Amino acid sequence: MDKQPKEVVIVSSARTPIGKHGGYYNYLPAEDLAVLAVYEAILRSGIDLSKIRIDQVIAGMIYIDSLSQQIYLPRNVAIRVAEKFNDNENLCVAPGKTTLRICGTGFQVLADGFDQLMSDTENVSCVLAFGTENMSQTNLIHQGRRKKENVWDFEDAPHRDYLMEGFNHYLFKTQMPKTAELYGVQTGITRKDCDEFAYLSHTRAIQAQSKQWNRFTKSGPNNYLRGIFTVDTIDQAGNEISVWRDEGAKYDINMDELSNLRPMLKPDGLVTPGTASQISDGAAASLLMERSFADKNHIPYLAKIKGYQFSTVPPEIMGQGPVPAINDLLAKLNMKKEKVDLFEVNEAFAAQYLGVEKELSLPRERTNVNGGAIAIGHNIAATGMRITIDLVYELKRRGLKTGIASACIGGGQGGAVCVEIV
């Protein structure tokens, strides 16, 4: 009998609400956010950790701070979550690694898990993948090198903004908003287009939140954003709070406010604080399995990962990345774009998103239907996972089948993942 080809399924997924800069998670480290998301994902799976072994833990984080012990991120998270489940055998012994592909890191952890589960040599059946980021806690870094004569002494040097360093690409003398600006101009996008789309992003996010499931409301099959779970934390005054919605969506947004914002790069520019994604914090996690393993152990699953793709574009127009990534993925899977029920394309900048929408002729009524990063934030390492989770749950809510999530990636790349409800 011929051996059945392997398939990879998403057994369970969960994400925190996204906090804005200095907001919900100002005092909550990225590792803590990851523990919350991973614990919830395993809880949702219903698996018994004493019987189902997690073979690998794959973490994603960009702004890694060794002072906060984030170099140990996957192992720390696995061990801390294992303690919550009183598990000392399976999750605790899972080897872990941290992966990074800038804005595509959330896709990369899924891709790494996919590859390990599809491999005939890895002997892996269950993978835990997560991405986490607390951009509010990124540091000012002293750039002094260690002195030759004393390894414990340092040269004088300026301090550099760890967050801003990632937004600049010195080799090509460009920066993230500049690449969006150039790409938007090339594709004929106007400032008015950008302002109107930013308004739409907030409007859609607010509408979804008005119908969103959380633990304080009645649960039903038509609740929105079911990937989100409620997080208990403290506010800046030290008060205990329970957060269940993405913090960045502005309920008082209006077109006049957006149109009066000053452009960031030049007087007639397209990128403003209102048409760029928000600096934000949060985590997302998924439990992946080889499909036959899940079936053998009677474990239900949400969706199948049909495939992924990373492609490149000139670094100067980084925002174009989803165009080749989606086209190459469709070709790889021998799929027609018309067969895709829903799209999620990360809104790094309105100018960038609109250029992609225009080049790919994406149906706006089926793309980013619950708002995107302009309204709710771009917690960089978690974003790819976040939009994939939101896509899966929205496909299920609508009774649809196939979706593609995509994002532009710094350095001139694009990433895309295709999921199918099974």
C-alpha cells in the first residue's frame, strides 16, 4: 500500500489582545506574554501532556534582550508552561530554538514547524510555535565595544535606539516608511487613498470588537475574533484589569483628524502617524501536528497548512513583498487566486497595503475584513502568527474554506501562508 503523503494541521491557536505602546503590557515582558499565549493554545487543544509529547518548541522574537534572559526564550516558556500543567516529562524536555525573519517571523515559526513535521528524517509529530514582542520595552543601547586590554571595560560610545535601528536599512540608505512611500508613489496611491484606508481599518476593527467573544459575554458560533483570549494584568496605576480587545483601535477616529496629520518624510508624503502600523505588544501561539498523528490520537484540529512561501523584491520597495509571495505560493500550490475565500495582508503602511491590493487586484471586501495593523498594531515577531490565527477563525465563522495570510518583510522580502479549513 502506498504511504499517504504527510499533511500539517493547526490543532489550536490563541493570541493575546494587542496592546499599544505604553498600554496594556507596558510592564509585562515578552516572555510573560508568550507564556500566556502558549498556555492558552495548549489549553484549547484539550491534549493531555502526560500522553502527547511536544517534540519541538519554536519561538519567534526580534528585539531580543539578553539582560531580560530572552536568549533562553523557547526553553523558559516551555518550562514555565509545563509548570502550569504540572507536566515534568513531555513539554519540559522539548528542545527549543528562536527564529527570526523580521516582519515575517510569525510566518517563519509556522514554516519551521511545517518543515519539521513534513520531514521524513526529523521524527517529529507535534510542534509548538509562537511569536512574541514587547516593543514598549525595547531599550536604548550603549554601543561601546569591549576594550582590548580589559574584557570587562568598555570604550566610550553613543547610545542608539534599539527599536529605531530595526526601521533603518543602512546598506540601501532607506527606512521602512520610505520604502512604503516610494512603492505607493510607483503604484499611483494618493494621500487621500491612504487616509481613507486607515479610517476603514479602524472602522472594521471597531465593528469586529462590537461583536467579539470574550469571557464576559455569551459565546456563540458567530462571535468575532475567537483567536483572542482575555488577559489579566495591571494598568499603569497598579489596578488589576482584564483586557479582551485590541487596544489600538480608535473609537473617535475621523477623516478630518487623519487628513490633517503631518506627513513623516516630506510635505506631500503618503506616510503619516495615522497611516502607519502601530508600535505594539503581544504574543500568539499555535500547536501544530502531523495530520495522521492527530487522527490516530483522536485530536481535532482547526485547519490545514497547505504551504508557505518567502519571496524577494528590491529593498527600496520592501512593501511590495506580498505580491511575489502570494503569486509564487499560488503557483506552488497550483491554485487560482479566485479560489481563495479570504486574504489577510499586514498593513505595515496604508501606502504599502494599497499598492499590494492594486497590483494583485485583491477584493477589498474579502481582505483584512476585521481591520489590520494600522488600527490594532504590528507586534512585529507575532504578526504573521496573529493574522494567520485571525484568518483561520474568520474562515470558520463564515463557513469558508481557504485563506492566505501575507506580509511585507524588511530587507525586501514577502511572506505568505495558505490555510484550509478541514
